[in-house]
Amino acid sequence: EAQVTQNPRYLITVTGKKLTVTCSQNMNHEYMSWYRQDPGLGLRQIYYSMNVEVTDKGDVPEGYKVSRKEKRNFPLILESPSPNQTSLYFCASRPTRQGRGTDTQYFGPGTRLTVL
Amino acid sequence: SQQGEEDPQALSIQEGENATMNCSYKTSINNLQWYRQNSGRGLVHLILIRSNEREKHSGRLRVTLDTSKKSSSLLITASRAADTASYFCATFYNQGGKLIFGQGTELSVKP
């Protein structure tokens, strides 16, 4: 089944304790991205990757790191989490086309992170 | 900053009625997409309309795009209780890298 998976789905942690949220897709998509969703602020893009070894900042990259060593995986790393990073996180992927393309994104189920 | 803004923020209707949601954006676009999100779950792509299209249909969905006004609308006809969800518009810019979402419209369809 074509899908984007995220792990863990729920995580409660404490300030400063490094954590990684994994994201994997089995559709051979070139583009992957991370978003956070907060009440009243909608979805905001954290980082995206147009292809392996290529990553770019979205609108809210501060406090996050990503890596794209292989096509299927795009982990989100919080080196020193803080309470303001408590949020619902989504990973997404899409095939990349030259020009306009389809641009349809496929989303993972979400990871609910609480930083105490 | 958010590219898209949607209104209304919340909409409550009866089953069988039509629901219309609007989205405005700020910069030129290649296409505009609509997504649906059931409470706390991942987003599901509904429909994409390209900048050279004015209207597009998919089942009970009708999307319009007015590039001169930088706005789009999503119409759900003959709504059902199962349509209860949040609906977001989204646009790509920066050569297809950045995707900006609107704040969403929370639709409640009462049986």
C-alpha cells in the first residue's frame, strides 16, 4: 500500500532531550516535507527536500534539523526540544515534476509531540 | 507569513445543504490545491486547479479560481455528515518547494 509513515505517533518528552521523528515513504517520491500544525496558526512548513541530499528551510525551521540521505526517509530532528515545539507534526511527500507537475502531496498520519 | 487565508473560519450547515469555502492568496501561483483533514488526522488531497483553469469538478466538489482576484472557492454540494472536517487551500511557490496553507475552514454538517 502506498503510504507515508511516521514514528512515533505520540511522544511526550522533556525540555532539552534530543529526539527524532522518522518519516518514510514507499512511493519513490523525490519531494518530502515536514509541517507543524498549531491551533489558530494552521499548517506551517518546517523543512522540505526536493531530492536526496537537498534540503531547504520552510517558514519555521528554527530549532529543527533534517537530513535526506536516502530517497525514502526524511527524519526530523529536535536537538534540544522546548515547550514551544509542542505541536502536531506531519510529514508529506510528492513526486517532483519539472514545471508545474501534479503537486499532490501525500501526508503521513501525524505525530503529536508534547515537550514538558 | 501565510500565503492563503480562508473564510469562513467555521461553517455549520444541515445535511443536504451546500457548503462554500473561500481562499485568498498573495502571490502568483502555478496551481492551487484543496485538502481535507479529519480531526487530528493527516491531510487528504481533494482537488487541484491550475492557474489557467477557471473551474474544476470532482464528484460533489466544485472549485473555482479567479487569478485576477487571487481567490478560489470550494463548493461541496448536497453535504453529508461525513463531510464534517477542516478544509485547507494550499499553494506552492518558490519554484515548487514551499507549500503554504491557508488557516482552514472548519465545516460541521449536522444530520
